[in-house]
Amino acid sequence: MFRRVARQLPRLGNRHSTVIANACVNRRGKVTDSRYHEELYPGHIPTSPIQKTLLAVGSGIAALQDPYRHDMVAVLGETTGHPALLNLRDRMRNDPEGYRILTERPKIRLSTLDLEKMASLPEGSFGREYIRFLEDNHVTPDSRAHVKFVDNEELSYVMQRYREVHDLLHTLLGMPTNMLGEVAVKWFEAAQTGLPMCALGALLGPLRLNARSLQSLVTSLGPWAVRNGLQARCVLCVFYERRWEQSLDDLRRELNIQPPP
């Protein structure tokens, strides 16, 4: 099991990944608590608190060096997000629609979407605009990594749901997948979810922007994203699969999300 953990560490090609990987492997046999050995859901890799710390450090270094290492960003989110996931889970439990999502466990994948039907929906409908987003940005909902390191089955679903609605947030916020758009979405997500991974992306993402984009973020998009993240209804409490025919403008008003500036 410890070698499985080590294999998830970033391939940085330097002493950071070597030291962390060896630490994970060398702790074999030293963890006696059975909860660190129990697989709670398919693909789950049980880890001790020390291993989670090492994974967080290793993935954080990799994510800082290359923000497009989505696999490392995913590991960082899973190993640092427990308190935020608890809060998001409780918000879903206390919301009728969110509770249904936790109960039914829907997934947003190509296998669960009727793309042909969604593409035929009227212009301005949420489903049609989501298909347009996927086509214009050449992305697919199947690109989201599966959760591995969250040691609670229900919380693992909350994290998976967060990942699967990320592209829907791009659609709701009207943001493209370029660096400026991704940073604006991260500012919204940081304010909305409290996930440390989102806060880190919101803090460091602007460092990769050019002067013009940075000015736009600081003076316009950033404040708009944070304000909407704080005031909007919990975005994980929306059964999007049942909202494809709703107009995008109506859904924004329902969620208290203002159109982009």
C-alpha cells in the first residue's frame, strides 16, 4: 500500500520527490491502526496523517512548478481539504436538493450525458451553453481525476462532485479555460468552498498572468468572482442534470450569481 502512495507523488526529477517517496515507502509496517489499511471505495488509497502531509508537500511543489499538472493539483486538494469537505457535506445535507444529490450520487460523465439532446436545446439554455463551452474549449467531463486519498466515502463523493461541476461553473460564470478565466473561477471557488487548493490557486495564479490580464483580474474579474462566491447558493447543492433545459440567465438568478462584467 505504501508503494501505491509513493507512485502518486510528482515525478519532479529532483531531490524533493525522492525524499518524499522514500519516506512513504520506508514507513511500511509502522502504521498499526487498521483504518489506514481499509479501502473505503473503489480506487481509495488509505494513508496515514504523515503520508498525507508528505503527499501534500510533494504535490504542492509540483503544482507550483507546473499549474497544469492537474493530477498533482488533485492530490493536493484531497490531502488538505478535509475541514472544507466536512463543511460542504453539511451544507449539502441541510439543503433539500443537495441532500438528494448525496443520496442519489449522480455523476457527470460522457456516459451519463445525452450530448445530442443537450445540443438540440434552445439557445441560452443551460445545457446548450454547457455543450458550447465543451466544444469551444475542447474539454471533456471525463478528464476529471477520480478521488483516491479522502478517507471517508461520503466526503470522497463531495470532492468528486466538486471536480465534476467545475466546468459547469465555467459555464455559469461565463469564463473560458485560459489562464485568466481559470484564475477567476478559482477566486470564486475559494470564496465558495474554502478548499485550500482553491485558495492556493487564487493566490498564485495571478503570478502567471500578463500585465493586462492581471489588471483585469484585480480591478474587475477578481472582486466580481469573490463577491459572487460569497453570496451565491452552494453550487454543490444544485442537481444540474435536471436543469439542462432551464435558461442560463434564470439559473444564475436562482443561484444569486451575477453575469460577468
